[in-house]
Amino acid sequence: MGGVELKDISYSYPDGTVALRNVSWSIGGGQKVAILGPNGAGKSTLLKILAGLVFPDSGSVIVDGEELSKKNADVLRTKMGVLFQDPDDQIFMPRVWDDVAFGPINLGLPPERVRELVETSLEVVHMQGHADRVPHHMSYGEKKRVAIAGILAMEPDILLLDEPTSNLDPKGRRELIEILGGLDKTMIVATHDVNAATLLADRGFVLNERKLAEGTLRDVFSQSTLLEKANLDVPDITKLFMSLRENGVTVDKLPLSIEEALKELSDILGNKKKRRQGPV
């Protein structure tokens, strides 16, 4: 399963504006990592550099042990699937089936294998039975799922996802997080949705032109001063327990998810009950 390494990456836009400065980072195969940062932090640019869609002014990208270059970009790109922020930038065929099949067909796969990949990918994103629909008549959330199906049909080892939950209604957001969370891939998610990050990733990487922090999400979200400087917040569930702690409630571990919050609440209530009962 694909691993990626960034070595001292710097990049400026054509007008001279610095997007990334001396960014180094290593992602092991199978890891799920969130790139956290405000709008304009360079998250989307970093994903494009990882995918070989643009090349850095300096530094290097290593994909599965091989340095990415203009000569081998087409080959190494087959290891990566990119989800753009706006699915209308990605979907262009007249039918859902045609769009999902586009990549496998262009890889020269036989028709039987193409059909198998299309059907499997549509099933994974809960869009089976929609193969003959016109993508541009679909809801925004359905379009995102079709775009993901097109990526999965290429069988990439690495998924690069740019703000996957943006502009989705609550139901569409829940469905997309469930789909992405069930994928057994190396996953790099660029987002400022910290609540989604806790459901999609295990590790965090805080970016604002430079790398500001890196570690487990718990480590990252414990650095409130750094997050504030990066115009980021902690997840809502974590914020609630921070408030409880500030108001005198003993909280052993700040939860990042509802499941962790329920366990922490159970421990808090259990300890209170023991104190009321006193020694046996």
C-alpha cells in the first residue's frame, strides 16, 4: 500500500505569492492523515504537488520509494486518485457509467474487467442502479459519490481528497464520511472541517504555508494556542469536554468522537457515584 514522502517542498504561485515553504513530511502506507489549515493555507496546492499535477519550485516528492518527476508523473499518478473540491470539475461524461468507466477504459483494460470495476465502485459509494443517470442532473452529494467511484475504478493505492465534505448537507456529509471511512487505502484529506477529520483520519498535519504541527489528532488538537494561530478550532465534542474541565469536572482524556465521549461520560458518572456512596 502506497507511502509518500515530501522533502523540503517550496512553491510560489506565478504572481510570486508563496504557497508552501520548506515542507517536509512522511506518510506511511495505509495511514489516514488530515491536512488541517484555513483557506489559503496551501492545502490544495500540496495535494496537487503530491499528485504530480504541479511541480514544486524546490524539494522532492517520493511515491513508493520513487521520486516523482515530469518523466514518470503519468506512471506514478496511476497509484493516486484525486478528489477535487468541486465534483463538476471532475465529472464530464453524459452517463454515470461512462464517467466511472472512463479511467479503466483508458488503461486499456478488457470490457469484462471494466464492467466489473464500474459495478463494484458504484456499489461501494451506494450508487448501484444509477449507472444510466445524467450526472449533472444529480444532487451535489451524489456527484461527489460518482466522482469517488470514478477514482476507485482506477484502483489507486493512495487517495488525495480536497475538502471532501464541503457544501454537503448533513445527510450527504454523513454518507460520504461513512463511505470514505470504510476504504482500505492510504488517505490524505485536506480539510478545515475538524469534526470530519476526527472521523476520517488518525493523524493530523497542520499547514499554513509551513508545517506547524504533526502527530496524532489528539496531540494536534491539544495544542489550542497553535490551532488559534492557524485559524482552526477543536472538534465540537472536544470543546464541550474542555468546558467541563474548566468548570471543575475531572476529565481524564479529551474525546475526539461521540464513542469516546460516551465512555468518558460513563467514567465521570461512575466516579461521582462512587464518591457519593463513600467507602464500602
